Amino acid sequence: MSINVSEVIWTIVCFFALLFVLKKFLLDPLVRFMDQRQSSIDAGLEKGREAQRMKEESDAALRESWKERGIEAKQLLAEGKAADDKERVWVLENAKKEADQALREARERIDRERNEVQADAAEQMPQLVSALARQLLSGGADREER
């Protein structure tokens, strides 16, 4: 077994040529692809973190808005209740005034009617007295005849 120098040199040349071709057409594109893939993954993760942060800010703003709306709703309910109470008091007062006015008018009408009846009775009193006296006198005469 002997070592052939020309074969060793050609083997070394072919080895380095193969290394050059593999590096140029396989390793460099693979490294570029891996770098691009890693940068797109990093960008996606950053977008996800940003979206998560924005979601948390939005949730916090929404919760704050809900609190404010709850406070506003409570205030509106309180204002509505106060307005309702005022209106109820106003309606009750008006109803009482109307009832008092109707009662006053009824009493006045009763007093007027009483005065009219008394005036009619006073006007008819002499006639009634004379009719009663005639009745009594004629009734007494009828008794004597019996």
C-alpha cells in the first residue's frame, strides 16, 4: 500500500470544492432562512405582546367606563327618584287642594240650599200657620159636632 500524492491532492481539492458548493448553495440560504424565520417569530411575539398590552389597557379602560356608567346610572336613578318624589308630593298637594276646594264648594252649596229652604219656609210660614189654624179650628168644630 502506497500513498499516491496526486490522489491526495485531488481529494483535498474536491473536498474543498464540495465544501464551497455546499456553503454557497445550502448553508448560506439555510442560515438566511433561519434568520428570517427567527425575525418573523420575534416580530409576531412582539405584536402579540403589544396586542396583549393594548387588550389589558382596553380592559382597564372598559372597567373604568363601567364604573363611571354605574355611578352615572345610580345618580340618574337617584335623580329620577327625587323627581318622582317631588311629582308625587305635587300631585298629592294638588289633589288635596282640589278635594278642599270641592268640599268648600259643597259646603257653600249646602249653606245656600239651607238658606233657600229657610227663606222658602219663612215665606210660606204665614200660609202654613193660617192653614194649620184653619185645620185646628175646623178640626175642633168637627169634634164638637160629634
